[in-house]
Amino acid sequence: MKIRSFRKSIGFKITALYIFLAIINMSFFSIIIYENQIDLITENTKYRITELTDSLINTLNRFSAGFSSNGKSKLNRNEVAVEVSDIIKEITKDFCIFSEDGELIYRSSDSINISHPDILNGLRAVTNRDFTGKRFYSKVDEDKFEISFYIPFSMQALERSVLFLKFSLNEINDRLTQLYRIIILIITAIGLFHIFFAVLLFRIFVKPITLLHEKSVEIEKGDLSARADLKRDDEIGELAAAFNRMADSVQDKIVTLEYHRELMEQELEMASKVQEAIFPHITNNSRFNFSIFSRAAEKVSGDYYDIFDLGNNSYGFLLVDVQGHGVPAAMITMIIKEKFRRNT
């Protein structure tokens, strides 16, 4: 019963509604921050890597322009690849150079290998350069947090070759971890604010209403001195003042009614004695032995009895039962008594 009554209470309803709104508020806020920041982090990382790749391509183009003038035109493909690798290593350590038919020309380390999809992506890079003018082709591996670039060479010694670069996107993962921490901190701060506001809401609205309910129950149980001690200058304060005035009025009226009830009890007690006095005291005679028992339902009653000596050894018996109880019936019996006494 206590659980059911608590669920029906206004405090439980306001708490449930407030928690629901707080969860929606924090969820909406977190989703907005996450979506905006994740897009910003991803795009920013991609832009920086793309910018770095463009810078590398420009450097390679300058290297290619000065290749013949530096007396390196006699170098074979592998030797040119070694020359180019010195430039690429300034940007990244994970790269390799392979031909369009999949032959590996140079790789920076044994940990980097080319696969069939890499060869296909290299051909796409060549196609994009020839038909759209795009200088490279990129591919993002979301599972491994890596981004791969395929750059076709324009220099004669490496004309049908592709530079394969691989960049780690761990920075995105690190920044996402940092973003999660920020979101948790923000949600914690918002949660603390909601808790503070919930306590304030409870003290301002729920607690006064609960107090008024408790005091009304005390008055219902008979404690007429119960009052709501709420000194406020708002509508709840006015409600508490009206409640106290009502309680004062009820207490005054009950005290007055109690006084009149006691006064009426005293008057009825006196009326009962008067009524007992008007009943005749009958004694036995030569013809009858009397035994009389009478008990009123209330202090006074509408019952009456009497015996009249009619002379010539004759007697009359009178039994009266007036409908109803209380003072009116008792007054009628007195009238009947007087009528019969006058006429006998």
C-alpha cells in the first residue's frame, strides 16, 4: 500500500517527469556535441593529411622537373625510387612504390605490403589523373583507422608507377577519446545542475504541498491544533494562510458545538429528572398488585403510564407511547397527562 500511494503522489509524478526530461535534455545535448565534433575532427584530420599529400606531390613535381638537369636521367627505375624515397620519408615512414601491373619497386619497411585492392586503387588513381586531372586517389579504412593515398608518378623513370602512402588515423581515435571525456564531464555537470534544480523545485513546490496534505490528515484524525507553518509571499503562502484560517474556523465552530452539546446534555439531564418526577407513584390496593418497569431510549422519552381511581371500586389504566424520541415526545406526554388528570 505504501508503494502504491507513493506512486500516486505528486512528488513521485514530478520526479519521474523531471528525470525523463533531464535524460532527454542530456541525450539531445550529447548527440548534438558528438555529431558536430566527430564530423569536425574527421574532416579536419582528412584535410591536414590531404594538404600534406598535396605538399608531397608538389615536391615530387619539382623533383621531377629538376631530374634531368641534375644529371640523374641515366638512373634506372629502382635507383630513382630510392632517390624519391628520401623525399617521402620526411612526411611518412609507411609507403611503397609499385607498378601498374602490381610489381613492387620499393617499400619503406617490411611491414607494408600491397594487396590486390591496392593495385586496383592505384589504377583508379591513374585513371583519375588522366581523365579528371585529380592528382591522387584516397581510401579510408574505418576499421583500422587508416587512410591510404595512391599517387601516380609523372616523371619518365617512374611513369607507370604509383606511390602508395598510408597514414594512421589514431589521432582521430585519441581526439574521440578526449571528446568522450569532455562529454562525460559536461553530462556530469548538467546532471549536478539538474539535481540542484530538482532539490530546489522540491523545496519550493512539492514540500509545501506535502506539508499541507499532512496537516489536513492530522485535522481529519481529530488534531484540531494542526497548522501549516509556511511563511511565504506567493500563492502557496496564501494557500497555507487560507488553510490555517479554515482550520481556526473549524476549531472555533467545533468548540462552540461542543459547548452547546454539553449545555444540551445538562438540560436533557434536568429534563429527565423532571420527567421522572411526573410519573405517578402507584401503590398496591385491595384489587391489584402493580409492578412497573420503564426505561427511556434517550434521556427523555415519549412513554407515559398512569392509573386512575374512578370510584365505585373502578380503576382506569393509561398507557401512552408518543411517536418519536426526545424532548418533543416528552412534552406531548406532559400535555396528555394534564388532559387526562383534568377529565378524571
